[in-house]
Amino acid sequence: MTWPRAFREVLWSGLKIEETRLEPLLALRTAVGVAIVMGPALWLGSPAYAASAALGAFSAGGATFQRTWRPRKVIALGAGAGLALSTLVGYLAAGQLVAFLPLLALWTFIAGLAWAVGSTAGIVAATTVGSMLVTITLPTSVGRALEHAGIIALGGVVQAVLILLFPIRRWGAHRDALADALASVADYARRLRHDPTARFDPEPLMTARDAAAVTPSQARTRPTVLHGPRGLAERILPTIAALADPDVGAPAEGPGRDRARELLDAAADVLDAAARSIRRGTPVEVPPKTLDLLRGDEEHEVLEGPARQAAERLAGLLGEALEIAECGDVRRRTPTQHGPAGAQFLVRPTLFRLIPVIVRSVRRELRHDSPVFRHAVRLAAVATLGYLIAARLPLGHGYWAPIASVMVMRPDFHRTYARAVARFAGTLVGVVLATGVVRALGPDAHVFGALAVASAGLSYTLIRTGYAYSQCFTAAYVVFLLGMGGQTWEQTVPERMVLTLLGGALAMLAYAVFPAWETPRLTERLADWLAANGRYAAAVLRNYAEPTRERRADMRSAQLASRKARAAWQEAYDRAKQEPVRPRGLTSREAEEAQEALKGFDRAATLMANRVPQDDNPFALEAEGLAKALETDTAQAAADLREHRDPDWGRVEKALQAWEGAGARSPALRREADLQKRALEDLATAVSRTPLERDVGSVREEQRVREAVEAEGGGSGPAHRGG
């Protein structure tokens, strides 16, 4: 992608409206928390205390809107404590620039490394940098600094108490994740009706698994309905894939295909009904006609062999899904399963046991080529430089420039640039609107305080519709807070606009100077995905040769590792498509073809997993040889990809020939093995090139870039070559 096109994509992404469900009750509760701490502080104290109270409550409330599976009150308390600590530490060093600048650089560097733990930790850590920059200008002594820090922490406590007293959709995020997983399988079933070889995106199932991990205390209070449907969705997925596949399931044409389409449509209806029931806590509503289709008529059943087995298995699994979903009906008095000490559930570490996990995650990112490490370096450099530049400008409130930089910067190019555009646009509109209101109403601290609370509520309401629209009311909120403190609009509006523009420009420049492009890493990500897929396919085959509990556990672990590698590839691939960087190693077409080939390989393994024996009786001893060959060849091919060598599947070919000579007990399993071999050949075709083809491909890629530049009217030169 060229730079002009990248900027157009950034502009569109930064200003587009996200189609999402608004949550006004959550926004109202959080805005009330801001009012509870700001009102008494303004009434009994001063505008400075009210500003600190509002900052703590507003930031802690905003943190609770981030996607996390931990209790929201814990997030609010943690955010309030972090804001208070940053305020106090910042004030102690604020007296001397020589001491404050290293502290600011160190604090922002640590905030950048927090992205190693997750996006929620990274965003909350960034808000503490803003708190350090703003509130150090308010207190006049160490005692006052302690008071301001306490008031900020109180804002987090108030938000946590409100969450505890007025819970809204308890376990709502977990319900949504599970419902989205079931809905994704339903959508997959509908797509299989028209495309029997359609690919499935496992991301919703991965999210549901992440949501299913709970602490022991959460496991005792988790609703019954959240215990089982995720596992059923995992089992339904290969069943519907096997039913629809023309090679191992229903025939490509005729009455059998019509019956398969009916069953897939009925499965989609049942899964959607279960998803709605789990999401809303209402009774399951499935049309009787759908249930009749699932029951079928044994005497007149047109499906035979593996297809009939898949249909019968599907009917049983959907029945289990409906039974579990019925437990989610809040009107039914189903006893909650508290679970004994030995109950099996995915364990999420408690906050104290999370510390070693955080240390290990951060340590893994302490390398030069890590996007998180490079983000931390950029963040520290930009915050320090922005603070120095703003301090030398003849403007007040110089902290707005580094705050703008810190809040828009992300570890990847596209989100950093899109948020910079969105922040400036939202700030411009918000400041203009708030300024008009300030001029119309005149100076009145209590009125401005009420308007600040209203702006905070609107910012929370629109927080998931797009950064620009939420930032519009956040900017208005800041203007009203400054007006409450006696600042006139002539002092705030020009400063805010100039410094926000400066901060956004520094953030964008920092990424261009010290980038973390994903495009050069595509080959590495593809190799990781190939090796993980090979281990998963080998684990599935070994379950046919020697089905034991340990082998099934190994298969599940390999499947999760394969999905994780696929998610890493997909994230890198999506980012690379938005980067203004010339492809290296893999051209855009090669990356797309390789992705489709590996998806086909993964789909073949999924079809195999559908009929894995559940007892301990061997089913196909010859599968052991193919498993070893697949694991060895894919591991070697991954190494070849990293070294830019062509992959070879000689061991797999020999294993399949030996299998053919020995005779296969399961023709369907043999056909699925052929599908895997075909997918590997497609991968080799996608990434293998002769020296002449490499030269021609490079020339074609450069020509394509030049044509794109000319079509866009740029004509200023080739795309960026950095990496």
C-alpha cells in the first residue's frame, strides 16, 4: 500500500462510526460516579480539588469500559490507585526539570510495556501518564499533593462501589462472548449450505475460551449456563463441516445434499436461538418445524455412511445445547452449580498470582524487534520531547501535547495514525461546541460542573462508536472543567487546538521514524502457523492409531496452539495490508494464496477430528506413519520458509503411498489425508519460486506499486521501503 492510499484509509478509519450497541445505563452509572465525587469537592473544597476528583472518577470509569474478563470493580480500583500513585510521584519530582524528565520517560516506557499484558493494561497505564502531567500543576505542597492523590483514588473507589451496588448485566461480557461463539458456528452452518468448503474463523471460539477462564471465586458464582455450551460449539463445528463436505459427507448433488442443507439450516436456527437465550437470559424459542427437521425419519433417511453418522451426532449435540441454554432462563429456578474443589474449569490467576505472569510477559518483549518494546521506546521519547517543546511555547497548559501523543499512540501503524486524526477532529468539534456554551452561559462554576458531568456521560455512551465521537465530548468535558476553575475560553481554545495538533503530529512522526512494520515479519508468522498446523494434524492422526486420554489432551493442546498461531498470522496480515511498505519475502498475492492453503490444511484436520475414537481401541494403525511424516515435513518446511527455501513434502508422499499399499480401514479418513496433501501442495505452489520467477515477481511488484501511485495522482516516488 502506498502512503497516499494509507492516509486515505487512516482518515476513513479514524472518522467512521462503528456499528455497536450503546449501553446508556452503564454510561449513566459511571457519570453518576463522576458527579458524586466532583460535586462535594466543588461544594466543600475548591475547583482544583474538584478537578482532581473528576479526573480520578472519569479515568477510572473509562477504564471499566475496556474489554476485560475480570470484575469491573477491580479495574476501577486498579485504575484509581495507578492514577493516584502517578500523581504523587510526579509531583515529588516536578520541582526540578532534571528530575522530572527522566521520571516521565521511565513512567511512559513502563506504560508502553504494559501492552505486553494486554490492551486493557496498556490503555489504563497510558491514562496514568496523563494524570501525572495534569495534576502536578494543581497542588502547592507535599501535603496538598497527598490530598489530591487521595481524592483521585477516591474516584476509583466510588466507581467500584457503584458497580457493586448497581450491577448491570452481571457476567454480561462473558455471556456475549459465549453467544458470539455460538452465533459464529450458526453463521458457518449457513455458509456451508452454499459453499461446502467454506472456511471458519476460530476467533470467536478463542474469545469464548478466554472468557471461560475464571478465578476460583468467580467459578463459585458463575451462572450455570456459562459452563457447557462452549465445549459443545467446539464439537458441533467439525460435525457440520463433515456433514457438508462432498468428499467425506453428503453427496455433492441429489436428495442427500438437499437433506444436508436442511440439517445445516436447522442447526443454524437452533444455535442462534441458544445464543439469544444465553445473551439475554430468556427462554429458548425454536420453531417446531426446525426440531422436526432434526429428528428426521429413520425409515426414509437419504443420508448414508459418514454423512448419516454426522447427522445423528449433530442432532444429539444440538439437543445438549438446548438443554444447557434452558438453564440460562432466569425465570426457571435452576440451582446454581457452585462446583466442588475438584471441579474442572479454566483457571485465571488472581491479581497477586498474576504478577509472575506479567513479569514473564514483559520479559519476552524486551528485545529490539518486539512491537511492544518499540512502542514503549516511542512513547517515552515522544512524551519527553512533547513536554519540552510545549514548555518552550508561549502557551499555557503545555501538558496537552504529550497527553495527546500518549493517548493516541498504539503498537501498530494504522491505529496510531487513525487515532491521531480522530483525536484532532473530535477535539476540534468538542472545543468549538463547548466554547459556544461557555460564552452563552457566562462564568458559573456549578453550571460548568453539571455540564462536565453531562459531557462525561455522553463520552461514555459513545465510547464504542468511534474514538472521534467519544473524544468530542471528552474535549467538551475538559473545557467545562477549566471553565469551572476560572479559565476563559480565549485562554483554552487556541492552546488546546495547537497543542493537540502538535501531540498528534509527534506521534505520527515517531512511528514513521522508528516503526514496527509487520510486513517483513509475514514469512515468520506463516512459518509459525505452518509448524503449529502440522503438530495439530499429527496429533489428530495419532488419536486414530492409539486413542488414549493423553493423546486426546495432546490433540486439544495442539489445536489451541494452532489457533493461536493462526490468530497471530491474521493480525500481522491485516496490519501488513494497511502499511505503506513494499512487501518483502512474500508478495501480497503469495501471502493471500498461502493463507488460503493453510486454511484448507486446517479444515482437513478439523474434518479428521470429527470422528476421532472416543474409546481406547485403535482405529487406523497406519495413521501413525503419516502423523510422524506430517510433523517432520511441516517443521522442516517452516524452517525452509524462514530461510527462503522451497518446501518439500517427500516424507508425506511416502507415508501416503505406504498407507495406500497397506489398505485403509477408513476410506473417509484416507480422503481427508489426501485433502491435507493437496493443501500442502497449494502452499508449496504459493511460496515456491525459481530464481527467474523471483526476479520477475520483484519487478512486477514494483511495477504494481508505481501504477498505484500514478492512479492515485501521487507520482512522488515509490512506496516507503523501511522495515
